[in-house]
Amino acid sequence: MMCGGFYMLLNAIMVTSNFGAGIRLYRFNAFGCAYAVTSGTIMIPFIFGVERIFYNSRNFIGWLLALVALVFGVIASIKFSVRAIGAFDLIIILVLSAGGLGLFLRSLRDISMESLE
């Protein structure tokens, strides 16, 4: 029950990415001005990290810069959206997920605890 509900829920979620040179990933305000971190800005630490790796392959800072920039850029560009589903489908998903989770959690209870109730 739980697996079926979670499968239907995850099947209704669409994952897209829009990694490009000018896409705004984050926006923040500082000192009265608005600044935006774009996906191209994320590539600057990546470039410095790769440069440090090619200069000295054992450089920890280079590997850290390249890995963090790459992972941050990929994760920040992911967008989740739920496709349009009917009310009946939503109710079925919620009943299967919550009911199955409740049954699963009840099966984990200790038998001696049930005899006390």
C-alpha cells in the first residue's frame, strides 16, 4: 500500500533543469541592492578549481572548489513541479501513502507494548 502510494506520488512529480549561463539561481539583498547568483557565476569557482587541479593534482583546495561548485550548480538548477492530477487521483495517492505508512509503523511496534494497552 505504502509503496504503491509513494510510487504514484513520485510519478506525479516532474523534475527539470535549466542550467544555462544567465539563469538566476538565487537572489539576495545586501546594502540596499539586489544581487543575483547566476549559473554562470557558479562556474567561476569551478574554473579556478580545475586550474588548481591541473597545476597540482594533489591540491585539496582545487578538488574541493571544483566538486562543491559542480554539485551546488547542479542542485541549484533543479526544479520540481507536480503535474495536474484529478482530485480522485490525489485522494487515492494520499490514502495509499498515509494508510500504508500507518500500517508499516504499526508493524514496527513491540508486541509487549500492545499487551499493555
